[in-house]
Amino acid sequence: MDAKALSQAPARLHALPSWQITQIATHAGRLVSEALGAVDSRRYHFALLAALEEFGPLSQAELGRRCGIDRSYIVEAVNELEASGQVVRATDPADRRRNTITVTEGGVAQLRRIDTALAEAQDAVFAPLSAAERDRLAALLGRVLEHCAELRG
């Protein structure tokens, strides 16, 4: 929604945090997609690389669970990351039916580029807020997100 349309929206909409979040998410999502595209990446790539760096080598199934990504998309994303040298996939010696994914040095370097691009996108979206306000907003949204996850079971 552009500035003119936003200013013409009914006051009842403006008063709803859920509506505000939706409008912000739409704008932020576009900026994040552009930022990721500028470093030749996608959202799934970021999630997978971040999980592998934080948790170490994981099976494809566990990687999908930790990132909330359906297994059909995991295969495609891992294939893309493997083709670009950002991860390696190996058969798990303990269970030959399972693949273990490990981030490479190239993947860690790409994750740093993604981090920089995403920080710039975050700065663009949250420019009106101070660092303390951003931290507070993130904490509040985290609480709401946890609540929503509990409601979903």
C-alpha cells in the first residue's frame, strides 16, 4: 500500500495492530526479497545456512523441522546450495537412508553477505525507531509469535 492509499484507509484499520503488521510485513517482505536477490540468495537459503551454522550438521529432515520448511522444498533448496558449493550433503554412516548436510566455508561467507543485506533491509523498514525501540518491538513480537505457535499446537 502506498502512502496515499495508507492515508486514505479507514481509521478502524489503522487502529488494528494485526492490520499494521500485515502492511509492514508486505513492505518488509518485498525489501527482504530484493536484498536477498542482490546477493543471489533466497529466504530458504538464509534459513538453512543459519540453522547449519548455529546447530552444526543436520539431516535434511531435521533441517526442515528446525526451519519450518516442508521436506519437498528442503530437497530443492539443499540442491541449490550444494550446486553453489555452500553446503555438502553426505550419507550418514550411522543410517545410510539419511543425508547429513554441512555448511561449507563458502556457505558461511554467503551467510555473512546475506546478514549484511538483511541488516540494510531491516534498517530501511525500521528507520523511524531507535535501537532500543527496535529491541523492544522485537521482544514484543517474539512474545506474540510464541503465543501464536502455542495456539497452533
